[in-house]
Amino acid sequence: MAIATAVLCALGVDAAACPPGAGYGQSGTNNTTPALTQPYYPANAHCVEYTVPISISYDRVNFNFSQWPDNSALEQSLVDFTTRPTAGFPSIVNGTVHETADCTVAASFCTPRKPDGKEMTVILATHGIGPGRAHWNSAYSPDQYNFVQYAVEAGYSVFFYDRVGCGESSKASGYVTQLSTGVAVLQQLAAAVRTGQYTSTVEKPSKLVLMGFSFGSYITHNTIAASPDIADVVVLTTFGANLAAGVNGNGLLRSFVPRVAALSNAQRFGLLDTGYLTWVDKYALVENYFKYPYYDTNAVAYVESTKEAFSIGEFLTFATVPDTSSFTGAALAITAETDYIVCDGYCPGVFDEPAKTYYKNAKPFVAYLQPEASHHRNFHRNATGAYEVITSFLDRTL
Ligand SMILES: *[C@@H]1O[C@H](CO)[C@@H](O)[C@H](O)[C@H]1NC(C)=O
Ligand SMILES: *[C@@H]1O[C@H](CO)[C@@H](O)[C@H](O)[C@H]1NC(C)=O
Ligand SMILES: *[C@@H]1O[C@H](CO)[C@@H](O)[C@H](O)[C@H]1NC(C)=O
Ligand SMILES: *[C@@H]1O[C@H](CO)[C@@H](O)[C@H](O)[C@H]1NC(C)=O
């Protein structure tokens, strides 16, 4: 059996009887069942954790720069990467190389405690740069910020995982891990989820929705481009396809004010190599992810305290937006109206295209701008307003 770790707060156990925090996973009748690792699960959901072993084989960009030993060398590299193109600096890319790796993916699966048939549709959610899988499952003020709770209440099941390099999933070099790594992982995971091996009481999902946040949406979009039959529906949250006018790469690399993650917080990130970075402080988080005054400072504090490191490879490759016109399922792109990262601060006029053209054969393609938010749409006050847009899109199109 391929499941390495399984079934917690288990089948037949009342999730509501398992309060958040320590011991949540230990209230079953079998004391040898390992404890759940996530600090919180919604009471309306029956949740199980898995460690999914996968093998990936893919082509990746071979970067043409030296690894930095410390923050000083990192800062010079960031200056080099963002120097005006007319300076004629050498390319930071030296072709592509083939990569193979065995990894483990830490995942959670949550399904309604009162299933009505809709739970056979599984939303496979990929988080972005910044958080881990808890992005979808906020322990902080879950009535306001927990997508899993909302989707489960609407009847759906959600499978969400730590991307490789984050949380409890396996780690690789930050100079290697990049967009195509995430695509290779998602292709394998989607196939694994389809089998029903990692979906607890849902024996075999009937429909698969691929959903992303930010970098996770770029992974999802690229996965759809490579394998258009992989999903029935795609939901791209906090995504922008307009690389000419929407994504300002140099601006982002500068405003993130990156530091070597292991040097910023050795306790949490000490096992990652120097290719893993994190923004310098919570005001860098606020500048890149939040729109004043539409958020609570406690939500920012929660996001900052649960942040994960990101790899330089992910940052340098995320803005890759191929054509997806072979996809014929339903597609929703939902992004905040004043998204700083994917719209350079203002989405109207740069959001619908070229996404609409790429998804011209989707049935239907809907582009939606959420008011009063920036990139961390999930942690602005009206997060549930956007959740409603997503679940009602699923209700209409599935
Ligand atoms: C508990 O579960 C494990 C894994 O399924 C099993 O190997 C073990 O025998 C169980 N122990 C008891 C006391 O039921
Ligand atoms: C570029 O890649 C080639 C092939 O992998 C390698 O032989 C060469 O050393 C690389 N050049 C630099 C400057 O890294
Ligand atoms: C890689 O960088 C070196 C200098 O750092 C440069 O000489 C070389 O041309 C670059 N390789 C490519 C493929 O651009
Ligand atoms: C919350 O979001 C929903 C969905 O976008 C929107 O219809 C509603 O007007 C928003 N509410 C506020 C107070 O902005």
C-alpha cells in the first residue's frame, strides 16, 4: 500500500470531539494512530492527513549564477538580476536540464461530515509563495478566513498539500526547485487523488477541480496547459496572465526585500539551503500582499507567523503563462481588484486578457475581480465574499 501515513482523527471519529491543538488526532480508539500535524481543522469537516510518495521527472531551467553564502552576496545577486537589460549583463539562464527525484508530499483531505453527494467532487488546492497548506485552512478566525470550512459547508471535499520545499513535504535545493517542479508534483498528485487512495471516505472522486493561489495558480495553469484533461474545472485565484502590463518582475524582486531564510529563522528554516528566501519583515508582507485598510492587523500577524520560505527558482520562473486553449472544462480566474503582485497594483484593463484568449475553449471562462483586497485575498475582511464566488461557480458548472 502506497500510503505511508494515514487516517487520523479517523473514520468514525467525531471531528467536533477533537478540539484544535495538541491531542486532536489522539481521540480515536487506536492509540498508535499518529497525531495530526496541522494545528486546526474545521468542525464541519472530517479530515485525514496523508504522506504521498511520488516520483517526478521533468525539465528545469539551469540557472547561471553562483550560490550565495550569506545575505550580502544575496543582495548583490538581486541587484544583478534586476539591472537594466540594456546593461547587457550575462543571462542568468544556462539552458535546461532533466531532473528526476523521489519526494514525499504532506497533504490533508477534508470532506463534509454530512455528505450529500457533492463531496465526490474534490478540490485539489495548491498554495503560493509565502504560506504552506494552511493557507486554505486558517486556524486564525476560521469563520472569516478558512476556505476549507467554507467549501466543506458548501458540500465539497478539499485536498490540500504542502508544496515541495514547504511545511512537511520533502525539501530540495532552492536553486533547483521551481515552477516546473511544482507542475511535475501536481501532475502526479492529481493522478494519485483520482485513484481514491488519498481521499478517505470518498472512494473515488467523480470530479476534480484544480485550484491555486498565486504561484500555485501558475503551477495549476501550466499543469492544465501540459495536461488539459487532468481536471474538470480550474479555479485560478490571485492569478494574472498579463506578463507585459500586469507582472512587474523587477519591482517584485525589490519590494519582497528577500533575505536568506535559514539566516532569518534558523529554527524553522535552518534545514533549507541558501536558495530559500523569505521577505524581511511584516511590512514587506503588507506591501506585497495587503490592501489598506481592508484587513485586520491580527490577520497579518497570523500570516507572518505561519509563513514558509520560497525558493529563488520559484520566484524567477513563476511568470510563465502558456496557452491553455486545449482545455474544455470550466475555468474561473478570481483576483483582487487592486492586486499588487499580478496586476502591478490595479487589475481593471490588464486582467481579462490574455487569460480570456488562452481559455477561449473553456466552458465557460469567467474573469472576476474581487473588490477591497490585494494579493492575500484570503486574508482580507471580505474573504468569504470571494469564497462564495468560487463555490457558486462550481455549483453552476459541475
Ligand atoms: C492501530 O492501527 C495500526 C495501523 O492501522 C495497526 O497496525 C494496529 O494493530 C492498531 N492497534 C490496535 C490496538 O488496534
Ligand atoms: C552551462 O551548462 C552546460 C551544460 O550543462 C555546462 O557544461 C556549463 O558548465 C554551464 N555553464 C555555466 C557558466 O554554468
Ligand atoms: C553565464 O554567466 C557567465 C558569466 O557569469 C557568462 O560568461 C556566460 O555567458 C553565461 N552563460 C549563458 C548561457 O548565458
Ligand atoms: C464581498 O465580496 C462579494 C463577492 O465579490 C461582493 O459581492 C460584495 O459586494 C463584497 N462585500 C463588500 C462589503 O465589499
